[in-house]
Amino acid sequence: MVIRRLVRLFGRRQPTRGATGAEPVRAPSVAQPVRAASVALITWESELRAIAAEAAAWSVETGGDLFGRWQATPTVFLATKAGPNAQRNNAHFRLDVDYLRKLSEPLASQWALRYFGDWHSHHRLGLSAPSSGDRRRIRQVGSRNQFPAMAEIIVTTEGSQHEPMVRIHPWLYELSVRSAEPVALGVKVLPGISPIRHALLARSEFPEQELRAWESVPLERVRVGGDRDPPSLQAQPDVDATTRDRTLSHLTEALKQASGSPIEQHSTAFGYIVVAKLQEPHHLAFAIDGKWPMNVLEVHRLNRDAGTTEPINTQDGLAAPNIAAIVDVFRAAKAGGVV
């Protein structure tokens, strides 16, 4: 009864959006065979700018990894920089494979992302296509992991060494076709920050990645392929169901650990209500927007014996990816403190 009352209360305060629009979650870990002519790499503005920032920071070749989900189209959620033991010189770059493994495990288990390629710079060599060594290496990695396809981004720079223009050249390897040559890919760029980068920043994870470094290079200094102008931005879609579900799962697990009790989760037209037990009959209910970044709309203390609710104040900008801050709200409420 109390939950239904909260749903009606929050629903009246939010614009009508219908259902949350969550699409079925599909298995993200297996790449599907693709036709090069019909595929474009999808990523966020933050990931192109992160690649540009890291490439521009070095006068020798450098690089990193591409993590994402590859279903009908390859989607890069996180473009990383290389680990501490990467090898760099004027004409060669080698990834830190041990660091790649260190990143891969949590990104796969927590976010259903997988490694499906990498990026590296050729800087001022004038080579925008994969070298013979690049092709051999990608084919070896694909064969070892039984990937039917992989992506690679070659980066070149032009102009001022202090603030160069950075060109992104994405390539598709269709490894299910023997001896197929890499094919140039188009790029669809979504505005703003990738939801995975956003969530990792909120949780202060992988500090060595300097996840805010992308902000140092404006999109005006990025080009795709031979384009004369910066990439145009696509309309911003809602974040996929897998990312929303994983975010909510991480939050409910943290609240479960903090409360010592199972967590209720109620789907609503505006998103979700997550309820954690304080001490019977009192509970704490978080109303969470279904749209990214899944802002906490309101927090209420429930008395289920009396059937009453009491709103409590929280900090501005609270969102589901910021697990530590939400858990702090719960602990303060349980201790009877002021939030």
C-alpha cells in the first residue's frame, strides 16, 4: 500500500514517459559475424576525445584498448589508455598485456563489456591504414579468442605539436572470412560522456586511467578519416538496458551489504523504487529515474505499520552510479542522523 502510494506520488511529479523502454538484454559477450559494408562503429564523444587526448600527450606511438558490446554493430563504451608496462617508440607500440587482463575481468563481470580491439597512433608517419604487423597481430588475437570480427583504430596527428589535430581511422577485420583485408569503418558519435565512463568516475575506479582526461581535448580538434570537419553528433538515445540493469544491480548489492537484508526493487513508469530496511517497521525508499544517469528523484522514510511516508533531504545530483553517496544516505538514516 505504501509503495503504491509512493508510485502515484512520484508519477505525478514526473513527465509522462510511458514504460521505461527497457529492451531485452541480449548476450553481450559473443561477437556476431557482420558485413563490413553495413557496419559503422558507434561510440561516444568522450571516447574519441579520450583517444585524442592520450595520442596528443605523446611524441611517440602510443595506444590503448577498446571495450564494448558487439551485437549487430560494434559499440565502444570505453577507450582506455595503455598500462604502465606498454612499450613505445617512434615506429612501434606494444600493449601492456597483463594490464589488459587486469582491466578485462572487472569490465566483463561488472559491465558485460569485452575487449574487441585496440587503438594506437602512427603519429606523423602518414600511415592511416593498419601496417602488416598490425594485421598479423589482430588476426592472431582474433584466432586465439575465436572472435569472428575485431576493430582497430589508427590515429594520426597533424599541425601544431602543442595542440595537434587528431585523426581517427577505424578499421574492421572480418576474421570469419579467411584472408579478408581490413575495411575502413564509418563512425556514429553520440554526444557527451559514455555511461560506463560516467559510472566509473562516480565510483572512483581505475584512477590510473585519468578518466576525465577526455575533457582536455575539444571535439573541434578531432576528425574521422579524411573528413574536413569535426564529427557530427547523433541524437542521444536512452542508455541500453544492460547498462541500466548492471547499474541498478550494483546499487542494490551495496545496499544489501549495508542493511544486512534483502533489497526490494519495484519497476514503475518513471523508473524504479528501491527499498532498503532500516529497522522494522522503518524502511528507506529511493525513487530512481529510469533514464540515464538514473538520478535519485526523492528519498522517503517509510513506516509500514502506520502506512506513512516522510521525505528526507539529500545532496543535489545524487544518481544510481554514485553508490558510495547513496549508501551514506542509507547509513545516516539508519543512525538517525541528518542527511
